[in-house]
Amino acid sequence: MKLLKKKNLKFMNKVIKTGFSLSILLLTGIMSAQESENLPDTQVEPQEVIVEESMIAKNDSVNNFKRIKLDGIAAVVGDYVILESDIEKTLIDLKSQGASTADVTRCGLLGKLMEDRLYAHQAVQDSILVSDDEVNAQGDRQLQQLVSQIGSMEKVLNYYKKDDEASFREELYKINKLRMLSEKMQNKIVSEIEITPEEVRQFFNKIPEDERPVFGAELEIAQIVKQPKASDEEKQKVIDKLNEIKADIEENDASFSVKAILYSQDPGSKSKGGFYSMTRETPFVKEFKDVAFSLREGEISDPFETDFGYHIIYVEKIRGRELDLRHILISPEISQKELDDAKKELDSIRKGVLDGKFTFAAAALNFSDEKETKFDGGLLRNPQDYSSRFELTKMEPSLYNQVRDIKDNEISMPILENDPRGGAPKYKIMKITNRYDEHVADFAKDYIKIQELALREKQYNAIKKWMDEHIEDTYVSVNSANKDCDFANNWVKE
């Protein structure tokens, strides 16, 4: 796979300079973003911090001193100082996340940390703002996740070797502010970059024929879904239960969080007491967001319905455009008879397609309960690039298991699928509408993939140009011990 090993590898090494540098700023608890209020003289190279330990020999009147290196400044970028210990802490953090560090060098880590500081420094110069509310909200979410994972705030502080919650929050604030400024600056650099069809063609044509990408085998998949409906009686049982929970909270001061742990069927929030933090842009269903943003702080909604079942929402805190909320989801029980009826209906639809009464696409349009696919002949979209193709080696295991034995021109028997997000189970039939064998990239057939690679290269070039210009215009100093590093950027100015 030559492009993936050459062109893509070349590009991914470049992308790592941005993507990887952000990942090492995510919370792992130890790394601190160092921000200096009193920068060293810009004409003086950063110095190591040295302490001399007195060792008095009993048989000698001369004091001998052992020089011990405690910490030192590895580099300075604009208003930001990077300590030698930051590099070591970052490596420890990567290992604690389970990331492979086989190809990670100390110089490489320092280069990534310097890039992030340059982005953040320039963001401040360009008046790109990150509000304290945004930063603190991110820290709150991280702490809540850590508490839910580890068990208590005391255990979190012990795990990360922090003296108190206030100092931990202060450190999180510095880390998150630096990360957010860096992200916003990078987004600004590439946000308006677009790629034209002519640029895509030129990008493809300049790749030597023997180095063109080899794309793996791909499938186009269509499906028809029948979603069994709960009876009105079962729906009313759920509504009554949620009203009972709401009354107990409002009248008897019961804990919403405890009720969510006991009764909610949402696997994504049940263990966290139903907690979510969200904005209007958070990818929740419209009905959920409409109710959430109609509530006042401290208010609990009436039961309402989405595709997942029935909910009640409690708004815990409002921070501008962001909400902290808790919710309880209960789905009406689907009887075996309703499941059997859905399966029988799909059996009938399948037979109609095989008998030539209608096409699979027409059946999807007229009979499928899945709004996202029915108007496109039941065609599934790849969430990675929204194309209709799924590469076999990159397919989600659950989807691969459903389609791996389906032959061309066949339609699967009805497949029962449980909703991992907590919704009701459903039945579906599936068909492979197109199959593409492993092949060398074809400009016409693989245009979307080639376009994505061309866009990434253009974005990289823009970032590289920006980096070169701003390194030249920004105060940068590298400790003498690090000047021999083979940096990807010109940090050690000639």
C-alpha cells in the first residue's frame, strides 16, 4: 500500500505535528502547562537550575560539592516556558494512556510542546479568546469523569498526587487554557482552506504511478429497518413511572442522581447519575435539545419522547450557552409479539424484492422506519467521510459481522439488532449493493478519498508556512543541551 506507506505516512508524520501535540495536552493528570510571568532576559540562554550539595569529608578540611540537576528550562516560546520536567512528564502521561512510545523521542516531544506554545502565544497576540467559563467547564467535566471512574475526589487527588482540589483545578485550568488556545489558533489557520477539483487533479497527477495509493476492498451496503412499536399501555406505564420519580424528587427532596443510577436505561450516563454537559452543537436529537434549552436552572421537565424512549431532564447549571444536566431515560418494553411482527414484515418485504415485485431501494423508501437511510435507497453512510463506501479492514466489528457472509445479489435474513445507545431493539435486512476489490487509486472512482488527501496536504502546507513565519517573528530560546535536536521546525534559529 504505497500511498499509505509513503504519501499518507509522509502526511501523517506532518499531521502528527498538530494532532499529536494536542493529544499530549489532554488530561492525564501530571503534565503542567508552565506560564512565566517573569521571562528571562531575551539575550540570555535559558539556564539549568543547579544545587550544590555540601559533602564534608572527615579526613579533609576541604568541602567537596556534588552538583545535582533538579530541573531546568528546556525552551522558551513567546510567553511560555517549557521545563525539562515537562518533557519527562509528557512521556509518562503518554505511557499511562497506553500510547506506543517506541518511536517517540525526547527531542520530538520537546518539538511538539514548543509548537503548542507557539500556537497559544500567537492566539493571544491575535486576540483569540478563551473565556474562563469555557476553561472551567472543561475542568469540571474532566473532574466529574475522573470521580466517576476512580470513585471519589479524595481517590482522584491521591491517584494524581495532588494536595487539594483547588491546586488540582488550578493546574487543570492552565493545561486546558493552553490546549484551547492552541486548538483555536490551528482551526483559524485551516478553517478557510478549500480544495478545488483542479487542485485535486494536480495533486493526484504529481504522485508517481508506482507510488499511487492502493485502497482496500470496499463495500456499499443498504438496509431496510423495522422498528417495533411499544403498545400505548406500555408507553403510559413509562410516563407514569417518570412522573412518580419527578414527584419524589420535587416533593421529598430525593436525589436525581441516585434515581438516574437506579432507573435510567441510558448506558452513556447511567453510571454518572444521568450527567451530560452540552451546547446547541452537541450531537443529541433535536427533541432532547429543545426541551433541555427550554428549562430554567433547577427545573425538571415533564416526560417527553425521543427515538430512544421517554426522558425527564433536570438542569443542574447554566453557563452561558452551555448546560450541565442530568436525565433519566426509560424505554417502553417491546413485547415478543411486536418483535415477531416486525420480523414477519421484513420476511414479506424480502420476498417481494426477490420475486421482482419492487426493488430494494423502492422497498426502503416505502417500508423502512430508518429516516436517515430510507430516502437514499437504504444506503448506509460511512461516519468517517460520509461516503457510501466501507473499507473492510476499517469497518466496525458489529457491521462487519452482519455483512461478511452476504454474497452479491443476496439479501440477508432479518437481523435482530440491539441499540447500544439505549433505544429499543429493531430488525433489519441488508444487501451489498456494490463491491470494490482492492485496487490502485482511480481518479474517477476514488475522487472523495483523493480529495481528502489533497485537502490535508494543503492544510499541512498552510500550517508549515504559518509556523515558519511565526517562529521567525517570535522570541524562541532553546537550552544548549537541546540545540542538537533534529527539530522538524527551525526552533534553533541560525
